[in-house]
Amino acid sequence: MQREQEVYDGFGRRRVVPVRTYMERKGFILRPKFVFIDGRTGATIYSESRREEILYNAQQDTPALSSYFELMDRIVPDFLGTLSNQKIRGTRVLLK
């Protein structure tokens, strides 16, 4: 993970530099493979694999189902883009 750190030189001038730090994180990966098949012949028309990943701090207790929906929110627009060039906008609210 990259974060910014303040550094002061010999003249007291402040600079902000990026610093890499290693943190323990947990996450989820979603790897769907979309296959479109011709219903008459059974031939594969189009096939596409996707990969989406989401990472959380190790202390954060995020349910797997919540992460699944978040990953699907990222994948669905791309998937629908292969079917149509029409844009779809919507809002989803999760209740606790």
C-alpha cells in the first residue's frame, strides 16, 4: 500500500513523498466467465473472462455477501456493455 509522508530538508522545507508500506489485508476475488452460445447450433458465439478484486483492512469485518454485491456492481456494467451500448443507471441500498 502506498501512503504519503512528510519530509523536512536541512532548510526546514516540507516535502510530501510517497512511501510504500506493507499491511495485512483480506479480500475477495470474483472471476466470472461469460459464455454466449448459439441456441440452434450450440456453437460458442462469444466468451469473456473477468476478474474483480476488493481488499479490506484485516480488522474490518465485511461480510462476504456484501463484498459479492460490491464486486457485481463493478462487473455488471461491463457485462451489459457487451449486450448493448445503452447506459443503465441505478441505485441499490443495503439495509443493516
